Amino acid sequence: MDEKLLRKMILSCFRQYQHDADSVPLNEAEYEEFIREIMDKQASDPKADLYEIINDIVYEYLAN
């Protein structure tokens, strides 16, 4: 899966939670971790909706 697309989708999800491009609290290592986690979850359940996976990961990150 294209990492640039996943980064844009992650950023878009953060925007839903009232963050803008400058206020997203992720550094490069965290983006990479998110992308790995997204790919792992999608590989383990290919029928899972990509948007839901990303939203769940971002929500979990913000809730902690």
C-alpha cells in the first residue's frame, strides 16, 4: 500500500478531530508506526474497511 496515501488519510482523520496540518501531534517515527499498524490490521483482515482501521488507530491515540 502507498505510504503517501496512508499519511494523507491519517492527516485527514486528525482533521476530523479538530487538528490541522501544523497541530497533528505525530513525529516521523509515529507516522511509520501508524502505517505499520494499519498494514498489519488490513493484512490480518482484508475485508476490513481501511477508513475504519485508520479512524480506530487515530481515536485510540488521541484517547490516551
